[in-house]
Amino acid sequence: MMTAAVGLRRPSGRPQRGGRSARRHLSASAVAIALWLLATPAPAQSQRIDPDRLRAEAAKLPQLQTLRVSHHGSLIGTYDDRPSRATAFANIKSASKSIVAALAGIAVARRQLPAVDTPIVRWFPQLRSDSDARKRTITLEHLLTMQSGLESTSGDSYGRWVRSRNWVQFALARPVIEAPGTGMQYSTGTSHVLSAILTKATGQSMRAYAQQVLATPLGFTLADWPRDPQGIYFGGNEMLLTPAQMVGVGELWRNKGRVGDRQIVPEAWVTASCEPRTRSIWDPTREYGLGWWIQDIGGQRACFAWGFGGQYIMVFPALDLVVTATSSTTISEDRHGHRAALFDLLRREVLEPLANLKMGKVK
């Protein structure tokens, strides 16, 4: 059993198969993070990665906009397709879901949210009168693992959902297409419902809460991002982070939720977020924990936040490595093989060299 402090259970057996699934002015604190990362000397063994070659190879990927490689907490490789990207805010798209999940973990630890097996009817009493009784069994954990069973608001339904007058009601009104907890229904609406719960439970907007408990401890200021018609911050898309801020989030996960001597996110929550609970129907090698994806990339196990087009915050625990990437948000990374090309670049230029160094194969 996971620690009672965060109310989590260890997943049992194999993960379940899924179903259907701006720029702003950079704050002084974010500049400080960027300068700290750039100034931290890289360990001698990391010098085996050729940063010039990495940059040249990254430039061959037309959709890639930024790349950061941090080893043992030191920045050892960077790429920007133009200089302004280095300090510009990027739309991290659905990688926002992982940030929302992290905030949920903090709220549970602070007892602002109850244990994750709590049914969401607690915040949405209208579900008690819904004709489908299964909706009353949907829990916080089901939202975090994309196993609510509700028909997705993503894909073909996305446009209709974001044009609706009430995003939360629209998401909760979707029919149950499989029993909650039995399969993955990837849905941005599901994550947005979690944002609404955080707003109710903390008595703060999600932006204010995220600034207080996450961004401020990491040393930066969050940019504003869109809200729904009721003023609830978008819980599954459109968050804005700079490359340095993305690295900061990745380093938080690499350090098991700690910043220096402060435990920002419970270690048990970080661990559970990278333990498979379900898997994508579109790619059975891609698994899902508590708001974070899990997959082998270049022969190494990765736990990562992922957004449309190729927005990534990747953590490779075995290599003590964080990689972030931003890409064009106007085209799918499946087009022109962008995802495959990016993963292959990481394999050749980062993952294999560091794995060989760790194993003592490089002289």
C-alpha cells in the first residue's frame, strides 16, 4: 500500500488496456532559474555528449523549436530554432495535464483534497440525480488516470466542448461508455473537471494555487492562460512555460518532489505518477500513471508530460536525466515523423552515450 498521507494504492497486475480514447514577459525569477542552470558546471562524464553535434542534429528537425538536456541537475545541451525561444513562453498543450495532476498531489498532502478514492459526486451533487448510477462511482483517481469511463471530449468532440457554455457540465454530461476504472478514455474534459475540483477545494483559482504551491517554490512566476466561461483555468491544455521552467518541473520529478531541503510534492505521489495504471489503445507500449505517461524511449524508461505537436518534459530516472522539448503546435507530431525523429535523436545523441558512460563502456 502507498503511504496513507497521499491516499494512494499501488496498481496491481498489468495496466488495463485503454478504450477510445504567447508570449509574455519573462519574470526576474525565471531568468534566475535559466542563469542558474546555465551556470551550473556539468559533471565531467556528461561532457561525452557533444553539445555542438546535438544542436546540429536538432536543427535537422523542422518542427522542433527548443531542446534542453539536464544531467545530474546540470544543463549539458540546448537547442533553440531562434534565439528568442530561449526565454519565450511556449504553449505546452496537454503536458498541462501533468501539472494539474501534480497540484492534486500537493492538495491531497495538504488535506485540501481527500484521498483519491473519494467519489467526485462530493463536488458535483447533481450526479446523484443522473440516470446512470455509474457516474456516482467516479473517483478522483479515475480522473487522474483517465479512467472515468465518460465519453471523451478530445478528438472529434473537442471543438464542440470548448464552444459549450459550461465546460464542466458538458464533460460530466457525457455518457458512460465503460465502467469507471476499467479502461483509458483520454479526455481533456476529465482533466478540466479536476481543475474545477481543485478550485472548489482550495478556494483559489488554479493559477493562484499553482503559483503558491508549485511555481514559487521552483522560483518562477506563472503566465496567465485561458479559462472556461465560468472562469475556471483550463485544466488540461494551453498552459505556458519557458524552457527553463519546464526543466524546473522535470528536475522536481527527478528529485522525487524535492527542491533543496523542501518536499514540494510528496515522494509517494511522484512515484505513483510514474507507475502504470492503464495504457493507450493507440500505442500499447505507452502507459499512463497519475497524469504522467510512461514509455521506453531509446532503451530507457521515461516518465513524461506530453502535449500535442511534441511538447515534452521527460524524466529518465535511471540516467538521472531530464529532457524537455517544444515543437510547433499547429501540426501533429505524427505528421512527417516528428516524434520518431525526435526520439531517435535522443537515443543517438543523449540516451545511448549516457547509458554507456554509466556502464563504463566509454573510455
